[in-house]
Amino acid sequence: MSIKRIAVGAFALATVAASATLTGAAEYKVEDEAIKASLTGKAGDPDNGKKVFLNRKKGNCLACHVVSSLKDQPFHGQVGPPLDGTASRWSEGELRLRIVNAKALNEDTIMPAFYRKDGFHRVLKNFKGKSVLNAQEVEDVLAYVMTMKE
Amino acid sequence: MKRKALVLAGVGAVALAVPSVMTFAAEDWGQYQVGDKRSGYTFAKAETRAIQDDDFENPGMLWVEHGEELWETVDGEAQKSCKSCHADASDTMKNVGSTYPVFAKDIGKLENVENRINRCRTDNMKAKPWKYDSRNMLGMVSYVKRQSFGQPMNVKVDGDAAPWFEKGKEFYNQRRGQLDMACKHCHVDNAGNMIRANTLSQGQGNGFPTYRLKWQKPGSLHRRFRGCNKQVRATPYKTGSDEYLALELYVMYRGQGLPVETPAVRN
């Protein structure tokens, strides 16, 4: 990672912390490139998380990521990195920030922010003022992703 | 000693494997690739390409034939057909598919083939305009663009077209919708990667109107724009709108040099 990239990351992190309050989503604090506290104060449910992860109208995570343990599911995408072993590479807080708003770490990423309600351009009516996932769904997906250890 | 030899053999195998992989990746796509620009043809499955390659199999040709009939069909109060003024399309329309959209000085804006046809119908033929993705419009656009079949895309983006080009480029790179993606995130950054069951293409426009197997009919480039916009949960613009005209110019520019493939076949 170049120095420039780190600088961009730090700048984005600062703006995220501020915009979290502005957008009206439940507040969260970003520190050390992570959101350390649960968004709901509750632990996530990995079983429901798996459902949300697979649901094409919710997480739809396989559209972009390969997960070897989900081989029974068809059509894993190649747009993002494979998630095998991701929980051994990143802490829970780091993964939470990636799901909530990956642009805090890479402003040019294709990955949608799954927990952001507004500040978008020309959102379709049905999705206006809504985040892709609600806070508990983020925690549930996270709990499921945390099972992906090497 | 024995062990060392094995290691060396292993290294040798890797070294040999690398060039063979590279040879495989550099497939020769002929006219469908110009520099790093690749037609959607090169991302399509072999079965799909085979349908496009055979004029008798290609269902888009039915619309080309329909357009050919319309070309000489009198319509409107002025009692004219296209042929009344434009004679032989293979002669008069031969550079249209490769150069549109163009800036039309007489109306002071950018115009694509669909909008030009409707202007001709209302102003010259005194006929009703066609709906954008109607059978007649798709037929006529397919027939007109077919007259440029195989010609390299060559749109003009300077002069009066420059502000439209800039607007199109801006659109292309603007994130939109709840999924917050710009055209470029899929079609520049991820072209060639699988998203679900589909390989992302460069989003080239040189084959439109394109027969989509999913649609079971041809569709306009603007219809495709609408589909893409809705997929990222963004409010689409209208077909034929200024926003999509500008985007069409930018997309065609991205494919500069690729051959006109109308009617292309895609999944």
C-alpha cells in the first residue's frame, strides 16, 4: 500500500465518521480502519446471516465473491476477492466496516455500501431513504462471514 | 542431489506453464478487437456467436428485413416513403451506422438514428413518429445501420459535439443508484470478470439494435442503458433523452474502430 493510498484512506475515514450522523443511519464510530462495536449492540445470527448473504435482493454477496464452502450454490462472481479464510485475515471490526461502507477504505471500489441510507444520485423510488441491509442484517452477515476461517 | 534436481524440475514446469497460459489469453479476435477495445462478441459464448455469424440463424435479421420493407412503404400525409428521397439505402445510408450520433446543426443538438428517423417522419413525411423500441423503429434502425455493417465506428466528438461528449463521459463515470455504481465500475474496471452467471463486457455499442436472447427480440442501446441503470437501483432516463444521447456518443467513442455489427446477438 502506497503512502498516497493510506492518506486517501485516512481522509475517507474522517468523512465517514462525520457522514454517519448526517445520513441518519444509526451512528457508528470508525477507528483503526474498523467499526469495533456492533451496530445493534447485539451479536449477529450466523444462520440468518447466511440467508441474507445468499439472498439476491439483499446481500447477494456471491454475485461478486467466490466462497468455496458454498459450492452447492451456482454462479459465484469474480468482481471482488474470494472470501475463503477472510475472517483469518481481518478482524471483526475491519470486516464490519467493509460491509457497512467499503468506500471508507477504497473510494473507487465497486462494492456497494450496505449500510448507508442516502447521499446517492437518482435512487429508484422504492429504494429511496433505505440502506441495502438494516443494522441487524449487517450484524448477521458479519457473524456468518466470521465463520470463514482458514 | 536428487532433491535439488526435483526442485529444479519443478521450477522448469512453472516456467513452461506461464507462457502457455499467456498464449491462451491472447486469443485472436480479428476485427472484433482493436487494441484493447473488445466487442461484446468476444465476451459472448461460442453458441451465441454462432447465431450472430449466420445471417439465416440470426433472428435480428428478421427486423432488418422488416426495415427493408418499410423503406419503400409510403406513409403519412406527404405520401412519401424513405425511398422517395433517399433512393437506395445501400448507397445513401452507408456511413450512418458508423458515424451516429451526430450533432445536427438544424436542430442545434445531438441526434441519433432513432431520433433522426422520427424527425424525418414528422417533418418530411407528415407521418406519426414511431415509439422508440417499437417493431417499426427497431426494424428501420436495424436496416439503416446494417448498411454500415463491418465499417469501423468513427464518431465525431469535437466541435459542436464536444459538450455532448463531455456530458456523456461525466455520466459514464458518475456513481448512481442505491448500489452507487458508475458504468465504469463494471465495464472498465471489471470487464472480463464474471458477475454472477455473466461475463462483464466493455459495454460497447457497435452491435445495436442488439438481439438479446433474454428479451427474445432486438432492443435499442437506450433500452440497455435503462436496464443497467435499474440494476444499480437508479432512476433511468427516457429512451431518446438528451442524457442518453450524450451517453450514446461517449459509448460509441469508446468503441471507435470496432466494426458495426448490427444486428449483434447477445445473451
